[in-house]
Amino acid sequence: KIKGEVLYDEMMSKYTSMRIGGPADVFVLPANLRDLQIILKHRGSCPIWTIGEGTNLLVRDRGIRGIVISLKNCFKSIRRPVFYKTSDGQERAVVQVDGGVKLSYLAKFVARYGLTGVEKFVGIPGSVGGSVAMNAGAEGGEISQVLRSIKFLTLDGEIKTYSKSEMVFAYRKTTFPSKDGIVIEAEIDLEKGKISDIHREMDKYLSRRGSTQPLTMPNSGSIFKNPDGEKAGRLIESAGLKGCRIGGASVSIKHANFIVNKGGALAEDVIRLIKHIQSVVEEKSGVKLEQEIIVI
């Protein structure tokens, strides 16, 4: 028996930022680490899916067969920074943060201590665990740049600690020594800066995101990865696809690398629109856009 909730045939549209998704056979909201380990121990041969804030994710209309674990109700702590000085006298700090913490909250939390390095992530809606798993980034920065180590729960219920050097980072991808599992904690290393400068930078990033991204409409963030030396949004816009709509899914007028749910959109609408965008962009520019959003 676990302390958290177990729900059956729960609609995933409630838990994804796109507000789309059919039912999960079993949907679990664990209350703590012990709950998670019990679920993993007794899952049998059932497939396991883990979600944090449900961003960068599209769940198909037929839903998910197996067990979905949501970390919304657990792994929400950030430990007080531990300051130290480098050999050349630079002041830095190590911060331990749980995988369920929102990346935007982490940025605001460390700013109170005058710690710089994650200001760029203040507008990213995802969780720390999900961000580490996909090496999330913004404004040219990536989470791997500040990462020191992680605690990783394998699907056997074992907790492993991996240093940064044991992981392989690529654009929007992290490879762990254990193939499948859950990032339950991250340790980051940040530089000491001026609080006023840090807040000014965060305000700048938030203002830019607000003016260039469709934050008031349900969306899953960037749909495509940026090709080398190019921006996916620019290619889509140049192909004349801003505002292109299939069913309830539409290419955002504000930022062409976002698809928004205009109301009642189905996952199938989004998938068809993604394929249409890829086809038209390749025809017009010769570039095959690679999907960033995860479809399950």
C-alpha cells in the first residue's frame, strides 16, 4: 500500500501542458520515494512512463497502456546552498534540488542567494528531472552546463549516483549509464554574482519569452529542434506556415516553432500538423526538421 494516489483510466489531458491526451490505464501520484520503489517493485511486466510537469509531451488520443507515474506531488525540495571558494578565490555554491522542482522556481530560489548560472531557465515550465533527462536549454544555455551530479532511481528501485562525467550530453538529449529510470535529485554548481544583476537578467528573459512565445495558450513548448546554424521557427515562418491549422491545432502566430491548442484539439491533429510542417519546410528549404516534442 502506498501513501499517494492511484487512479484508473485517468485522462492525461489534465496533466499535459498541451491539454491533450487520452486515458492512462493506471495513473499514480506517489507521495515519496518509498511509494515510487513499491510501484516499481510490484509493476510486473507493465510498461512504466514518468512525467513531471507534462511539458514537451504529447499523449496520443488512445491514451497510455501501462502505468504512468506523475511526480507532481513529491520530490519538491531544494536544499540550502553550500558555499565554497575555488583555488583562485572565486566564490561558488553547490545546490541540491529534487527532480520534481520546477526549473523556473529553482532559478528564482537561487537568485535570493546571489547565485548565477540558471537565470536563462526562469521561463521554462518543466521540472528539474525532466530538464536533466532531455538536457533542456534556453538562450544558448543548457542544464548540463551547471550540473555536477544526479541521483537516479532505476526501474529496479535502486538509487544510483552519477557524476557529470558519467553522463553523455547532446542537444536536447542526455544518456545515463543505466538506460531507464527517474532523475530524483540533481546537484548543481553555481557562481556567486550580484543579486541585482541576476534579477535584471531574469526579468529580461521573462519579458522576451512573454513577447515572443504563446504563453497564454495551451502548448508543449518547442516542437522541433533547431537545425545546425538555423532556427526551426524561422524556417517554418519562411515556409508561410504561421497560423496553419488542422482541427484544433494551429501553428502559433507569435512563434512558428510552437503549436497551440485553439480548443478541442486532438493529438491526431497535432501529429498531422507536425508532419505537414516537416513536409512543407523540407520542400521549401531542403531541411528535414527533427521533432523535439515526445509523443507517447
